[in-house]
Amino acid sequence: MTQKDLLYMEDAVSHEANLINIFNYYLEIVEDSNLKSFIKNQIKKHDNLKTKVLKTMEDISNE
């Protein structure tokens, strides 16, 4: 894996973390229960994606 690939993966992790922060912000201010449920699902989805990318980076570094 090239340095450029690793930088791309680091950016992906940062983008996922930013999305999670944004969703958490809106989770606090919305009142509609359906919208809250949607936001919670998005938080889970993006947290899982962030975890997968970090795990992949860890696996690559251990090779």
C-alpha cells in the first residue's frame, strides 16, 4: 500500500468522525422521533465504517 493510499484512508476516517459529530449535534436538537431514529442509525452506520477502515489500516500495518 502506498503512502497516498494510507493518506486517503486517514482522510476517510476523519470524514466519518466528522459526520458522526454532526449527527450527534443534530440528534440533540431535533424533536421528531422518526428523525432521531434515522440519525441514530446513521451514527451507527458511520461508526461501523470508521471502525472498518481503522481495522483495515491496523491489519495492513501488521503485515
